[in-house]
Amino acid sequence: MTIARDLINNHVLRETDWRKVAWVTGASSGIGKSLAIRLALDGWTVAASARNTLELEMLAQSAENKIHAFPLDVTDREATEIAVRDIEMRLGPISLAVFGAGTYRRDSLSTFDAAAIGDMVGLNIMGTVNCLQAIMPAMTARRSGRIAVMASVAGYTGLPGAAGYGATKAALINMCEALYPELERQGVQMTIINPGFVDTPLTRQNDFPMPFLISAEIAAEYIMRGLERGRFEIAFPWRMKVALKLLKALPASLRFALTRRMLREDQT
């Protein structure tokens, strides 16, 4: 059954339920771009935000007026609040917000750098916080909408090479779990998205084999299915999700026995 038929049969994202305006950050490349395109194909009007204005404009031009470019640096709190007001004034109330803006840098003891980790914290965590602060009052006032935050399976447990990145994603998972009950009480749904390895410009910098690697287009399909079903957590691919959740559940001695095997020569 196609995603379009699922939309009709499941009635989770019906236009009668939602106004079908989506805001996607990190939309100039990778998962964010693929998801913006996927939403547009399903009839959503998409506000696409990212720092790369040229890529956003090219995306908007290719989407037959279904994707609209709203260039934005989400680390700028005031600009983020202005962007939300601008989107709602031009397109209508945002009923789905997907916060995918983020960055990744592999680290080790020899490359551990406070400034680089600070940049990841600033974008991955505080960029998302700025977006949440900008959108939550409008959604809770309307008592409707869904917020989806892009984290990672790397946030499940500490992995060699991902001390900084994994910490930012773990923080996002924790934050969403904390916000979920209160938002639900106010009529707003919260979703956390935890991808494994996805072929994007960020992951292409990795110089090691990435298990269960999938394309950004397939990632967007997983996300759409999860949103249709109203899930709190959307994690994929399932083998990566299960492997890391099992790793986290192990006693520390067994867990570290396995993560030691993940060390590369430059980490020994």
C-alpha cells in the first residue's frame, strides 16, 4: 500500500484534521530536503528553512509552488521567532514542524575540541530550543499540531567517535520526553526522530563502513510512515535501532567490552 493510500485510510494527517502547512528546518540538503519534497508530494504546503539560501531557492523553484524558502539560521533566536510569524502570515498556521537543522563532527581524545563541541551544542541543541520556543506558544494556543525533532540513535548510548555529537542527540531525546506529557495536555503532539546512518553530506565525511546505510529518500519514507501513525519515536533502520538499544541495556562491563572493539587505531 502506498503512503498516499495510508494517508487516506489512517486519517492521521487528513486535511480536515490539519491545515497542512509544514515547517522543515535543515531543508537545504539530506533528510530535511528529502522530507520537504515528500511532504509537498503529499499535498502539504512546506516552509523550508536553512542557512543555504541558494539551495533553498533551487528547492522551492523545483516544487511548483508547494515549497517556499524561508532562509534562517536557527541559532539566532530572534530571527527564528520572526520566521515563524512570517510563515504563518504568508502560508497559514503551522500544523507540522520538523526540526532537522544540525551538524556532525567525529571526535576522539586526540581531536577533542571544546569549540567544535560548542558549535554542535549551539546548532543541534540550542537551534532546536529556539525553534521550540518560537512554535510552541502558537500550537498550544490553537491546541493542535505536531512537533518532530531530529535526534539520532547515537543518542541512545555513548559510542567512540561520537562523544560530542551523541551528547547533543541524547539531550534532544531527553528534552522531548520531558516536554511530551505537557504538550499532549495542551493538544500538541511530540515526535522524536532517531535515524541511523543515512547517506547525507554530513555522513559522507565518515571514513569507515557505516552499517545499514540508507538513502535520505528512504529515511523520509520512514518518517512519513511514523508521522501518519502518530508515533512518539520514529527510529530506523530497525536493525540499527535494536542493536543500539540492546547495547544500552547491557551491564556496563559487557557494554564497554563491545564498544572497545569499535575503537580505531587513532583512538588506541
